[in-house]
Amino acid sequence: MAKRDSKKTLYLQVVEYIKNEILHNRLQPGDKLPTELELSKMFGVSRITSKRALDELAKANMIYRKKGQGSFVLPIKKGRIEESVPKVIAIVLPTDGTAGRRVEYVRGAMDYLDGKGYYLSVHTTYDDPAKEREYLVQLPQDGIKGIILYPSARANFDTLLTLYIKQYPIVLIDQKYESLPLSAVVSDNFDGAFQAVSHLIKLGHRRIAYVALVRLEDVSSVRERFLGYCKALRQHDIPFDRDVIRLPLSKYTQGDTKNKLKDVLSDLLNKGTTAIFAEHDYLAIMIAKELSNMGVSIPQDVSLVGFDNIEMLEHLEFQLTTIDQDFYQIGKTAAQLVLECIENGVYKSKEVVVPVKLIERDTTARRKAISEIVANFEE
């Protein structure tokens, strides 16, 4: 098996190996290359990966492919070494591509790049800031032309600042940094929260809780959702009440979110809460399950709204009212901004806000009298 560099994208390892063999005359014009299957065995990669590597080399005019016969080395022409660098953009996500519809970021970016002669490589940090930093340092060194980044934490601000100073093409998705002028493509979190809370207010709710897992200063999307929540209250002349705000939820659950959630919800109900706006759908699902365990009915006793419209909602016993994000469009737009930067040779910071929409389902209803809710809860 050929020696592999675990830090490099798999198919790039195959590309660089063959390219070096050609440039150092170990492979001569007209020589036949190993087959896709042979390359997959040599490098311990899938056949799809080896095929992609050969396609890239053919695109760079270093080899040519004959149907039914194989791949063969072309003569090296002047200036072609620079042209042979693969056109690849990376997308770095905190979790695997299927979680929370994040695979749609990948689809959007890939569909756009496919038509522009670029490939997309996908990388996962598993919410590890050290892994994110490793990608941010290594990918540009590997010849990756640009990066679409879903930040997992603010821990790598210094690395991002370095990339910005170097004018390296990088675009953030889902979040933005006000203190760092990187391009970003985000959902309209402010308007989404405003729509959600306005919907609850129209149903007669006045004691509407806002619950989030993280601090406002840590994540821009959560901060904007909270501000949208506040605007909806203000526009409808409802006083802001800290008693029904749980930011972050971990502050009230002392690090054990699942087991202590009951105490938080009990306190909110005792304070007259009739509706809850959750930071995201995963949290809304946790809240719904705990309320059910407590004997509180949704939406008869308490209305509930989430945010994201994740695919998991299709498999639940209840149909959650939520805010739908256009993940596909975010991925596509981010790829477009990265490519503009690459082709223009100039980094111009842009922020694109993608519209969202309220999806009204079964977890919201007209407000029930508070006395009825408290009586049922105490029983």
C-alpha cells in the first residue's frame, strides 16, 4: 500500500502521488496508470475516490483516459505544472453532514461548484476546536482554494484573523463575527424569531419564555433570535420579563441539562408561562418530552415553537411548529462567494442573509387560562 498522509484529503493524496511520479519522470508519456481498483487498493481508499483523482488529473491535462483501455500519461507541456493544481473548495462542519439537515449545505455548495469546474471536499470537526484549527491551517497548505466554515467555537479567532490578513478565500455559514470582517451567509435569525413570537402573541399568549442552551455572546444566531424575540414583545406592548428567560439553560441546569430540565420547566409554569420559544428544534424536542412526562399537554396547556425544521421532526409523534431555514441556499451562496474571491483575486467581505419562514404545525394553539394550566400542573 502506498504511504498516506492522514492530514491530506484522500483523493488529493492519489493526485499528488501520480503527479510527482510524472514530474520526476518515473512515469513517462504513454505509460499506462494503475486502474481505479488498483489505486483504491494501493491507497486504501474507495474506488470513487480513486476515480475522482484520475478525473482531476485528466482535467489538468496530465493524463488521458480511453474507455475500456485505461488511463495514460500525457507529455508535460510548459506551464502545465501550475495548471495541474486541483480546483478544490472545502466545507468544514461541526458534525457529520446528515445532522440537522446540514447535508443540504453540502448539496447546495456541490451543485454550484459542479457547474464551475470545482470539486467540494467535506470535513468534520465533531465540535472539537483543535480539529477545526487543524483544518484551517492544513487545508490551505494542501492546495485547497477556499473554505466554507461552519464555526464550532470562537476558540480559533486568531487563526481566522490570520487567514483574513492573508486574503485567503473563506466564508462562514450559520454564524458571523462582528469583530472580524469575514464574509458570512446566515439565515435571517432575527426575523425568524420575530415571526415565531408574533405567531404566539396572535394566539393570545403573553407569558412567552425564551430558552437557549448557550450564551448570547458566544453564538451570533442565538443572539439574533433573542433580539427578534424582544422586538416581537416590544412591538405588541408586552413587557420584557427576565423571569421567563433562560439564557443559557446550562446556567439553570448546572451542567445536567436533561435531568434538570424538569426544574426549569416547573419554574416557568409556576411563573405563568403559556408558551415557549426554544433556541432550536433539538431543544424543543427535549422540552416537549419533559412536559409530557410532567403531564403537561402540548398545545392545550403550553404552546411550543422551535427553530431549524430538522429532518427528525418527520419521525416524531407530535408535529412541531418551527422556523424553516433554507440550508441548501446557504451552501450554494457560500460557494458562490468563495469562488468570486478566488476568481477575482480580491477578498471583499460580504454578508448575505437568507430568508426564513414560519411552519405552523400542531404544537401551537390559542392561550388557555393560566389558572387552568397551574391547576392541572399541581394535580
